[in-house]
Amino acid sequence: MNPIATNGLVLNKRPIIVWEDEEVEFLKLAWNEGMSTKDIQDNLRKTKRAVLSKVALLNLAKRRIGLDVSKTAIDEYEAGYKSDEVAKSAGVNNQTFRNLIKRHTPRRELSNRDIETISDRHEDGCSASCIAQRIQRSTLIVKDFIKKAQLDIDSIPTDKLVLSLESDGFTTAQIAMKLELPLVAITNAYKRLRGKGKQNV
């Protein structure tokens, strides 16, 4: 922080945090979807203070930060029920439930629901890492399944997905949320696309 003099006193001036429109939109979407504060700040590359201050300024809904995971909820999750279904029955948002239950749940084999999610997400062009995060499994397990199932190992390039979703009316923030990629990955895709456009002129 840059010190400034006021009536002989030296004070610290806080830097101004600039928020782009797409960052604000992403914050609203991610917050309401239940993404953790840590994941949001990592995605937007902003401090926790900046994120929470913006949340307060936008008057976004307060969220529960704790959950007593019941034996029933754990049993349901281990049985293969989707986390969003269990979270709904537990009365909390999906991301909060996923962040908390993974600390209580032992390693389990891929369920039919996991396999369906891997296949669908892979077909949509999601990376193995983003799929792994979705089903709370390691990236290696997801990659091994994709290889054994002989799915197309080459996912659709991000740039192509961005163009496709943009043509369908999705905003930058919505695309980032849908593909489960950092917002900067989408903005970088736009930069690459603009660069290719100039080269073709």
C-alpha cells in the first residue's frame, strides 16, 4: 500500500480493486451456485477481502458456512446419489455440501452416476480435472476410466467450445461456470480468437 501524508500523519492508502463486468457476473453466479469463497477468489484472482466486500456491496444472500453431516447423508452419498440431491435433502447448497462431505467420506469406487457424469461431461468437452472435481474423484481415476472406456481422449478445444456457447447466447461468466474453468481461461480464449481473426484479415 502507498503511504500518504495527512496533517503530518502518514497513512496507508488501500489500492482500488477494479471489477470488470464479467467478473461481477461470475461472482453472482458462483456465489448463488454455492462455490466456496476460496474457489471464487482463486478463479477471479482476487483476495478474500475483495470478494467478501463485493458480496456485501452486491447484497448477495448470506450462506450457511457449517453443516453437521448426518450418517444418513453419508450413506446416501456412498450409495451413489448425486451430491446435489443429498445437499437438497440436507437443506444446504451443493458446493457447501461437497466441500464438507469429502472430509467425512472414505474413498469409494465409481458409481453408475459417476460413470454417467464422466461420459456426459467428457462429451461436452470438459477436461478430466474439471470432471474429477465434479464427482470428487482424482484426475487419474477419471483419465483411467476414459481410457478403459475408449472414449475420445481428445476433448473439444476450449476455443471451439467458447465459440459454440457464445453463439448459443451464453455470457463469458456463464461459459466459465458451464465449463468449470477459471474466468481468465475464457477471456484468454477470446484473446486467442481475436488474434486468429486479425491473422486471417
